[in-house]
Amino acid sequence: MLTHSELKELSVISGNGDFFISLYLNVNPITNPKGDYVIHFKNLLKDIMGKVGKDIEKRVKGDLEKIEAYLTGNKREFKKGLALISSSPRGLWKNYHLSLPVKNELIIDKTPYVKPLVDLLDNYQRYVTLLVAKESARIFLIHLGEIEEYTEVFTADIPGKHKKGGWFALKQNRYERHIDYHVSLHMKDVVKAVEELLHREYIGMIIIGGAEQAIVKVKGLLPQVILDKVIGQFPAEMFAGENDILNMSMKIMEEFEKNKEQMIVDELITRAMKNNMAVIGLEDVLASIQEGSVMKLVFLRGSTAQGFMCTNCGFLTSQALKNCPYCKGVFEAVSYLIDFAVQKAVEQGALIEVVTDSKKLADAGGIGAFLRF
């Protein structure tokens, strides 16, 4: 899983004369039904080889062959976007399978090219799920539907409760305070671990799981700036598997995102109706993408449309036009117009907002965009 700390480490690596290959590729099976991304890679390669010179071409040949073999041999692992960073002399190989498309780019340089990955982290929030109990805690990072256990906090030798009776009955209150003291120390360690994570990584929201008593305890110790990031909680055992934790966390996230999406749709439609830097409806959105003015593309999940793409300039439209109004080129039919629109918007640096369900957006054509100009 992507982290800012990992990208920071990559960004400061110097080749000391060696070269790094950084490849970003749209591998979405919908827009690449026949594995067209391999062709796109070869086109990128052909273009850049004409610029770097024979000496550099010879030095990076092994990395490029490794990348091509990876593209042709790991198709089933691919999602929508793929990032590969390789430098054989430095023993470096990084591959990131992304749930969002990326702009096709191939960079050969003496440092890794990580800006698209940094932008992905900055523009799409990551969540933390904190699973907490009186003796232990587990912290998970969740981003783009993936979960990874970040760290575990364990405090040994916290005393347990004893049966009432005899000497213990007389000392029960004091002993309970003794237990609470050690549990509080543990919770402070948990809070410290969360604070250190938030200092290292930008985290949008926090979800807390565990026993009710432990959740109340840790929330009472969280600083307000962290508590403000908490969007929900759920009951769970400490031994819960990652998939179970992800599923429980996703239910809370989906409800939170649903409310956020509705606010975005309301703002989009209001601004579009006032002609205030926003448009709704497929043709207006496609025209804005062609002009390069889309700042954020907003559309309903599962939206589909058939249409046409100019074979010369890539203009997209749902209308059967004889010639492209921008370059007079000819059109070819495309079955997944929305996917091609998303890819083109991403290549222009636009943000993407996928709305799970919204009657208002559906009635407005299912798609809209906030504009840069």
C-alpha cells in the first residue's frame, strides 16, 4: 500500500550515475480489452528512446525488458492503474496496482519519478482503523479499498480481575484502581502510536473498533484534533481477520462517503444551474474535457454510454457526427464512453468523484464536472 513515508524514501534516492525507469500505465480492462496497454507501453518506449541516446538505451535495456515481461505475464493482477519503478543496478523494483486510472507516462531519469503517486495520496483520502482492547491494539491503513496492518501495540503484565471473596473482597476497590492505572498507561501508548502515524502520514478519517469500554477509554484520551477525525465505531474482537475489519470499516466509510457525495452533488447541480464553474450532462462534460477545463469529474458508479471518439484528436461525443468539430477528423464507435472520458480527464490532471447513488445526479444526466475555468 502506498504511504507518504515510502514515497519520501523513493524521492530522495539518487542514482549516482545509474538510471531509474518510472512507468505509469492505464491498464483498465474496459479501455484496454485486448491488452492494448502493452502497445501503449511500446509507443511510449519508442518515443523516449529517440530522445535519450544509445548509451542510456543500452544501460536501461535490462529494466525495460523486465518491465515488458511483467506487463505480459501478470495481466490477472491488474486493476485500473499500474505504476512500476525499476533500477536493476540499485536493486530496486516497486509495483503498485491502483484502483484508479493514471496518465500513461514513461520517465527515464537519475531519480525515481513519484509525483503521480504523491498526487494520488494527496487527492484520495486514506483511513485508519484502530482496533483496541485493554492490553493490545492494532492499527490498520485503508486506501482505495485495500487494507494493511500498520502496527500493533501490546502492553504486557496488565493485572486481571480476581474473584471476589476473602482478602480480595476487602481490597477490591484499590485493586480495580490498580488495573485502571495500567490500562490507562496502555491507552496512552495507543494514543501515542496514533499520533506518530498521523505525524508521518496524512490521514483523512479514523474508525475505532473493539469492546465498548475500550473504545470509550481511548476516545477519552485522544486529542481533539484527532477526535475530530473519528467518523464511527464498531464492536470487534482483537483476533478479527483483515477482511472482516475491512468489511466493517467499509460499512462506516460508505455511509460517511454517501453523505459527503450528496453534498458534492448538491453543490455541483446548484453551481451548474447558475452557470458558476460547473456543468452537468454528458455532452457538456465531454466538451469541457476536450477543452481541458475539468477540475473534478463527478459521475454515478456503473454509468455507461455508447458514443464516438475522434481517431485524430480523441474528442468524445455521444452524437453521430460526420466529422470532428475540433479537427475535422473521423470518428470510431466506442462502447464505454464514460470510461474513456474518465481516462482523458485523469490525463489532464482532473480529480475523480464516483457517486454510489444519487437520484438528483441521475436526473441531471448521471455526470457532471467542476471546472477550472
